[in-house]
Amino acid sequence: MTEEMFERFLEQTIRKKQNPFLEKVRFEHVEEGLSCQMMHMGSFDDEPESFLRMEAFCTEHRYIRSSKIHREIYLSDPRKTEPSKMKTVLRFPVNKP
């Protein structure tokens, strides 16, 4: 996404919805570095199983998880999608010794 696209999207959203948090939204460039990532399909309650699979992958391929912090990128709207069909990208940083 470019900064111009972000500004346009933000303006459109502010016109449609009143939300005081929209004033705090900002565009930033983030470099996450080397990561382990997985598409989790299913309920949020089942995410720990996916994290265990990711940890096993890292161990098998000699990556070391560098932080317990992780990202979740929600691709489905939980208000409109049944839990078994939810899609969430899970990601955490790793190092290769």
C-alpha cells in the first residue's frame, strides 16, 4: 500500500464512520526481518495448535524464535464468517544461527 492509497482510504473511512481512534492512525514503513509465518484456518481458539506447528517447523529447519511477540493478520470478518472458515495469518520473528 502506498501512502497516497492509505490517505484516500482513511478519508473515506472517516466520512463513513465516526471513530475517535481514526485520528491516531498513521502510515509507517515496517521491516520485520526474517519470520516464520502460517495461514491459520479455523477458530481463534485453535491458534495455539498452529503456533506449535510453526515452532516444530523452526526446530526442524534450525531457526530460533527470537521473541514471544507475534502478529495476527485477520483476513476474515468474525461477524460474518463461521469460526471454522476464519483465516488469520500468524507470524513471529526468527533468527538463523
